[in-house]
Amino acid sequence: MIFTRNIELDDFRYIFFPKGFEKYGYLGVHLWHEEGDYFNALYPLVLAMDYEAKPKFCPRWFLRFLHVFGSDKSIVRVRNWTLHNLLRKLTKGIAFVDWKTKWHSYDLRISIHAPMHLQNLADDIEHGFYSRGAQEELVAKIKQLDPNASIIWGSIERLKKQLENLENNEQQ
């Protein structure tokens, strides 16, 4: 037996009167805090996905309606195959599967179903987010060893080498 969740009054609010970022919920994206580093990193990708996925003739409320009654507001459950398939057809299969961090707070992983140019955008966001986070961590370590150190941003390898040199000088 397959269980689906119960439709609640809040689902109708979500469909017709979404709060902030919920208007892109039909893509499957869920960000709990509409502020901070993760939101700022993912927001351009979601806007690009919305631009590609939303047909010009179709209002977002209808896509959210299909998302609730067709896909049960989920990326894995299906409540009604006809509505689910209509949502996939209208959005050209574009969907936000998941995002998470792994190992470090700056190691962002993004999973989407989208054309290659959106996949490339997601990859660039991942790599840029990782690079900035790793550089900030290395600079903090360098500043602990030498508060007056000259920092040249842009390369993780250069900062690692600078940190290694400072650690070697401190050992001697």
C-alpha cells in the first residue's frame, strides 16, 4: 500500500499565497532560511532554473498546484501520475533534487535535473563556494601565525604554500 501525505490548509496557502522563496517550490527547492551564505549561493541558480522551466503562458500557482496534487510536494512520491507528468512536461523535467554540505561548511553539493548550461552553473557555484570557504579558512590560520602577513587572495594552493612556509619558519 502506498501512502501519501494529507493535503492541509497550508498547502493551499503555499499554492496561492507563497511566502518568499516558496514561489519556486514547484522546482523542488526548499531553503529554510532566506538569508545567509547558502541562500546567496543557491539563489542565482534557482532564478536561472525558474527562467528555463516556467513556460511563459503558465502561472507559477498552477505549477505549485501540480507539485502539490501531482507530486505530493516531494521529489520521490507521486500522488497522481497524470498531474505529475504534466508538471514534468511543462517544466521540461527541470527540478532541484537536493543541496547539502559535506565535510566542511563550505563544501556545498548541488543536485539538479537540468540542461547542461544549468549543470555548469551549479558546478561553478559549488567550486566557487568551496574555493572562497577554503581560502577564508587558510587565511584565518595564516593570521593566527602571523597577524601582519600579506594575503593574496585567489588561489588555495598559494595560500597553502604560504601557511606551510609560516609553519616551517615557526618550527625553526
